[in-house]
Amino acid sequence: MMDLSWEEIGKMADDLAERIKNSGFKPDYLVGITAGGLVPLGLLAKRLDFEGILTVSTKSYDNDHRQKELEVTYLPEIDLKGRRVLLIDEIADSGATLKKLGEIFMDRYQVKELKIATLAVNKGKSAVIPDFYALAGTGEWIHFPWEPK
């Protein structure tokens, strides 16, 4: 297991914010995936000086870090047609959550452009490689400081 510190998370958020700024992508909304994506959402919103914030809720892991069938439990009631959206989570592990939500934002909300940002990505396993990420993991479980041990 890789244990990340708050200091490392802060540096990763700085790196992500710079990558987003340098890319020229200017989202209309930042969308965080609860619960793991709330901390990165807050950190990026501050670093990007951004106030257009939404959340979505999903559930796919049990308390023993075993992945189960993805359940989308909350989507915002908002018109995003023709908007640019940055979807934010803490990690792209299997990529199933990001893949499903990406489809929802493109099909249901008809966004103009969707980009994904995560603190970490499991490149050997994830079905979705985020547009912006700070750490490419090796496949071991990553423990974030806001998670219980």
C-alpha cells in the first residue's frame, strides 16, 4: 500500500492545477465525484480560483476495497448542454466510474467538452486515462490521508 501525506496531496494538487492552466482548457464547471473526489475538487477549485462547482455521487467499492457493481446515486439537475466540464476524482483505478460518468455527461447532459482530472491513475488497469493526473501508480492500493486506515 502506498500511503500519501497531506503535503504530497498539496503538491499533487499544485501540479494538477498548473497542468490544467497550461493546457488552455477552461471549464464552465468543476464536478467532483463523492466521496473520494471531494478533497481534490476543493483543492483544485481554490488553486484555479473557481466557483462553478457541482458534485455527483457513486458507489463501487466496499469497506474492504473490493470493487462491486457501480451505482450512480446522485446526479445534479442542471442544464450543461454546450458547456465544458472538468470531472474530478482522487484516482482512476479500474476507470469504471469515470467511464460511466463520462458517458452520462456526454449523452444525458450533452456537454460540449469533458476532461477528467485525478490525483492518481493506475495506468496498467484503468479503462480511462485522465486528461490530467499527478501520479501514475503501480497497481498497489493508494491510501489517501482523508481515508480511514
